[in-house]
Amino acid sequence: MASLEGCSRSKARLRADRDAYHLLDQKSTVAGGDIGAYRIGIDPRSRMYDNDSPDCPPMPPDDPTSHHYMVSVDGKKGAKYWREAPRTPWVDPPDWRATLPVDAQGRLVLDSTAAVRLGLVNDPDFQNELEELYLSALDVSFERFRFDTQLFGGSGIEYVADGRVRSGTGESSSQLYVSPSNSTLGPGPANRWRLQKLTATGGEMVVGLANTLVWQFAGGNDYSSRTLLDFSIVQPLLRGGGRVRILERLTVAERALLANVRSMERFRGEYYLNVAVGRFLSGGPQRRGGLLGGAGLSGFAGVNLQVGNFGGGNFGGGNGNSGVAGAAAAGGYLGLLQTQKVLSNQRANVAALRDSTMQLAASYDAGRIDRFQVDLARQALFNAQSQLLRAEADFQTSLDNFKVDLGLPPDIELVIADPLLEPFNLLSPEVTALQNDVADVLLTTVDPVEAVENQVDTALDATPVPDAEPVDPLAGPTLPTPDGPTLSESVPEEVPAEAGETVESDRLLAEAAAQFAVVESDLQTLLNVVPARREHLLAIRDRSEVVNAQIDRALFDPDLLDERVASIEVDVAAWRDSLATLQAEFVEADAAERPKLLRRLSAMLLELSILQARTRLDALDLTPMELTPQEALEIARVNRRDWANARASLVDAWRLIHFNANNLMSAVDLVFSGDLANVGDNPLRFRDTNGRLRVGVEFDSPTSRLAERNVYRQSLIEYQQARRSYYQFVDRIYQSLRGTLRQIRLNEVNFELRREAVLVAIAQVDLTQLRLSEPPKPGATEQFNNTTARDLVQALGDLLNAQNDLLSVWVNNRVQRLNLELDLGVMLVDSQGLRVEMGDDFDMFVPRCPCPGGGDVSPLPLAGPCLLPPDLAQELQTDADGSPNELMKGELANPMGPAPAEETRELTQIDATISPSQLGD
């Protein structure tokens, strides 16, 4: 028995899958999606995967107290199956972690693409949306089934024994019945077969066959048979009839499935952005069926359909500000990557403050600065370390949240690794390491007092703390690490031998030459982007944002860019010559001269670090956005799937007016029925002499239609509400597009300002460090200025803020462009759920011809321009006989409905325009 049940369950599940997937593929073709994209099967690598039988799964872990009521409830013994059913101790598969792409250290290393893929495999929310779409397809299958020819039937057998008194004959009797129940043929169990069909106009046709066989075992052992072949046709002529009324449920289900396929297509793009940049999910498919009866649109009543709800109010990303000069931070994976970069900058700032404090302490020991300035720097260091601790903890919390959003447990060790923000490493870590090596060698080969004077020649960036990631070098000068000798320590007792010094010097020179080659490569990259940058600067220079903010237009002068590039080229050539000269001098120098040459190398590395920062900073670029809000709106009008759904939902509300008006009519039904019975004991001997035909008309006057009147009035109001919601929906789209374009243009201008701010900050740090390293005049102990420490701390803080602001503007610009791509409806997501790169040219999507009639309806309600096949477009414009589709023609000519003057007609005028033939057709 269990095997039969399992077979039946499996067949039912597979047949449901077949019907639902067939419908989904149909609608995907119309909606511009991929055939076969929407399947609810779980990937075996997923945490959601269940390896047990889908039809007879084992019982999961239960609460012991609650389980008692399955064993015994209200003193009654529970079902035996609950005690004997197979059990599993797992809810998620115990070995699913083995499928994760971890590295040799067991860490899950993700870039943005891998993060999206992992979310698509493991995220329950995405799976729920797929299953909601699947259930919507099942509703359509039921609504189509209502118009199919349906076969019902069954049979039964019954043995009846009557006592002498009960039989009425004075003798006991017994009979065996094989017959239908509740029929005129006699008592007994069900034995009736029936064919039933609902027509598109509301007619119900039923053809039935009933048969009764009776064996009388008492007396003469008689046998009798009665067979009845009957039919019935009921056709409503007014109320409850006509295609407007009868086809409405099927129409709603079909249109809802199409809308849900479009919603799922958009949801896939939203989901990508949610993982990539933290965009809010506005929602996917919404099932309209499954009400009351649980199949199709069983609870459909023509009202309360939420026809005015057009996708919520979230459009694009936020335009908030994270700081005075920066831009809003991103979310999702890019937000984590941005935070990781900010943390790197903070670590570098802490290291720079620490090393500057060491310099100031050494100067205090030498009597060149007062204690107040040392304490000021130390206080700034403590504050920066506290902020770093808090930021590190917040980052770990964000990582845990991100893991849970992907459907992963928070204990998995996750590593964020993506090259997207590498251009913002304005100094290579190798330059920083080389500067530190030179500083270490100097500390072991020169006098301590002399070392104090020469430490400024290390680097702009700081050494990262132990076990930390490489940091952005543009956060301040790098001095000896905490593990190395401090300024107040004595020189090591042992000085390296001359041979060892020579080898070490040669290594440092060779590494310096290698790092210079990297800078030359950076210069070539800059030269390659200069032509594009010149065009972009010209495009930005004359914008109203620049004029209204009274920004110096010289910042956007391409000639100034050329001057900076030429200056970099000159400095690179000069550095090359200086390196060649230094290499030659090292060959000729003796042991006493090498420390002096090393100090020159340290100073040259400082120049190289600044040169590299300048080169990489000017190589950063943003492509200007020239799309106008009007063009953006037209692109969205043509391509946004939720806009197409909004138009369809408005028509749904309009259609319900006619649907509910049908209930105001009189009920006039044409009834035609008949039956034909057999003659004698032969069950197949039908004769017309034993038959009957009935023809009639049933009439019910509309004397009591209060409930129907109220529903009809409600549908009129709901339609007007839907109209208002629709144009507000369009306004919100337009508002969002304008805001997004405004923020993009702002970012493009602000990026150039932030670039200049970083250049100024670099110069400030350089100047404060040079001031700190100025040696006293011979024979004097010159004091530093009383603002030296404060200026140094402020310069380092300004550099940190400038770096973070520059990064935030670039990141926000990327977020806004991705949001714009989705909100225009042109974002393409491939079969794996990943965004297809389309570049920065949005002009290609601008419609080259106006919409028909200049109305709101788009001729291309699909993703991308000209994706609607010509044959399908022709099909939508014509009826089945090839004649023009009047509904589509009217919709294209006047999509927003009647003119305002027509909307003010009285109820009696509306009634006069609606004929019974229109509603009952």
C-alpha cells in the first residue's frame, strides 16, 4: 500500500511540474526571458538540498513536549504512522559545507561574482520567490482545467437484507445492488459516470450515464437492470453569462502569471544588486490564487485585488551623504569591499600617527619640542586606535550579516577579495616595504641622534600592524615598526661588516630599480587614459553644477592635466637619472660613505612614493553621464517590466467594472435537458419511448441587488484609485531617475574635487614631515614651532578623510550607475543569475521613434530595444481573423482612458452606454 501511495504522489508531483514549467516557458517567451530559467529544483550543492524522498520525507526533529500530542491527544491514541515514520536528525544536510569553494586554510574567499552565485544557490528568499512563481503557474493550470471536458465517475456495491416485517411480504429478502447513489434509479452506492464542460460564455453541459443492477436472492432470484443516459445544458443569457464574466478568472490568472514572470525577471536583477551593492529588494512574484479553495482563483470576488499597488516605492539607491565631502556608502559586497579599504586606510593612519609620535618623542628628548605637543600627538593616536577597534568590530558584524543574507551560517570564515578597488591603492605595498627596509638599515648603521634627523626620509605610508592586510600607502609617512629600535634606544652593539653592507646596499638598489619600473608602468597607464580624461574634463567643465557652486573651472582644464602629466614625466626622467647616479656612486663608495648614500636613497624613495601616488591618482577616471531625464524616462517606459505590469494592472481594474456590472442584471437562463432509459433487463437497450426532453427559461428579477450594487460601486472607485496610483507610480519612477542622474552628475564633479583634495593632502603631509625633520643650525638647538604636532596630526587626518572621500564618491557613482541600469529596465541577467556587462553607453537604448499615438503604452514592453518579434507584435495588433484588434487600437490611441470631460458623466449616462449584449457576449 505504501508503494502505491508513493507512486501516486510521485506522478502527481511530476505532472504538476510538467504543467507549471510548460506555462512558465510560454510566458517567458512573451516576457523576453530565457526558456527553462524558472525551475524550483534545488542545487545539490545548496544548503537547502534535501536528499530524501520529496513525496515521503522523514520526520524532522520535533519538540518533545509537542510530540506527545502526536502519540496521544485528549486520551486518544495517535496514528500508528507517526510512531513508525522514518526520522532524520537533520534539517539542513550535514555535509553541505564540503561543497563550499574554500581555500587551503578553510576560508571562503569570495569576489562579487562568486558571492552572487553562492547566494543564488543557498538563499532561501530567492528560492521562495521561484516557488511563488511556480504556484502562480499552478493556478493558471487549474483555471484552464475549468474549461476542459472533465470526467467524473465511480461505482459501488451494496448487499441489503430485510427481515420479514421490514420487507412487507412476510418473508425475509436480500438484494445485491450495483447502482448510483442519490438517483431516481434506486438505492445503493455510487455507480455513475459524468462528462462536464464549461463554455467560454458560461454554458454548463453535463452528460451522464447511470446504471443500477439488482440481484434478488429471495423468492425467485430475480435480476433487474436500469440504465439512464442523461444530459443537461444551462446557458445564462444575462447575469452570470458572457465572456466578460466567465473568462475573467482565467484572464486574471494568465495575466498574473505573465506579470509574475516579468516580476521575477526584474527580481533577478534586483537580487544581483542586493548582493553586489545592497539594493533593497522591492519584491518578486505575488500569487493571486490559492484562496479559500486552494486552487486557481477560487476566492476571486472581483474586489480587493490590490490593483493600485505598482511595485512599492523603492527606486534606485539612496542619495544620502556619509560625510561633508564624500558620498553615501554602499551596501552588499561592494560595501564590504569599501569598508575593507577604509579600514586599510585607518590602519595606515594609526601606524603613521604612531611613528610620528615616536619622532616627536625623540625630538622632545633632544630638547627641540615641548611635552604638550608630544601629548597632543599621543592623544590623537589613542583616539585613532579606539576608532579602528570599533570599525574592525563593525566590519565583522557586517560580514556576519552578509553571510546570513546569502543563506550561510555566520561561523564560516569569509574573506572579501576582489580587484575592483585596487586602483585606489595609490602606492604599491612593495614601495612601502622597501622604505621600511632602508629605514631599518639606517638605524643600524648611523648615530642615534643622526637617525632622528634622517627618519623623515622613509615613506609616506606606514607599515601595517602585525597580521593585518596590506594597507593603502597614502596615509602618512612610514617609520620604523614597533618591533624595531625606537628613537630613544641605543645603537645595536654589533655593526654589520663592510661586505654585508655592500650586499644589503646592492639588494636595496635592485629593489628600488624594480619599483621604479612599476612607476614607469603606471605612467604608461596614465598616458593611455589622458585622451579620454581630456574629453571628460571638457564635458564636465561647463556644467551648471560647476557654475552654480562657483567651482574654479581651472580644476577641469585639460591643459592643467597636460601640465601635471608633463611634470610627472619630467620627474620620472629625473628620478631615473638620480638612480643611475646613485648606483654609480655606490660602486665607488667606501664603508664610511655608504650611510650618506643610503640617506639619499631613502629621500629618493619618498620622492618615488609621492610620484607614484600622483601618477595613479591622475589615472583614475569617471565616464560622464550625458543621458537626460527625459531620455531616461523614455527608455524606462519601453523597457521596465514593472511598468508593463502597472499598465496591465490598471486595465485589470478597468475590466472589473464590466465584470461586476454583470451582477446587476436579471438572471435569464436557457435550460435544455433530457434523458434516455433502457427497456427491459438489457442495460444497453435504449429506446426513445422511455426518454424525456425538457426545454425552459428561468427568470430572476433584479429586485434585490444591494450587495451587487455596492460591489459595482466599489469597482468604480477602485478603478479611479488605480488610475491615480498609476500616474503616481510613473511620477515616482521619473523622480527616482532624475535623482539618480543628478547624483551621478554630482559625483562626476565631486570626484575631480576629491582628486585635488588628495593631492593637496599629500603635499600637506610632505611639508609637515619635512618641517619635523629640519635639522638645527650648526651650534644651535633650534625649537620647532608650537603648532608642529597639531599640523602633523591634522595633515594625517586630512589625508585619511580625503582618501576615503575619493573612494566613497567612486563607489557611490558605481552604485548609482548600476541602479540606473536596473531602473531603466536595460539590465540583463544571464542564465546563471549574473549581470551581463553592457558598458556606459545608455544612448543606444533611447527609442528612436515615439510611442504610437504619443501615449503611455510602449510598443516594446520587453527588456532592451526591438526585442519583440515582428510576428508576435503583429499578433498583438490583430485578432484571430486578421482584422485589427480594436482593444489594442484604442489602448494605443488613448491609453489613459476617456477625456476628463467624459469622466464626469452621470451614472445614468454610464448605464446607457453599456448594453446587455456587450456584457453578455
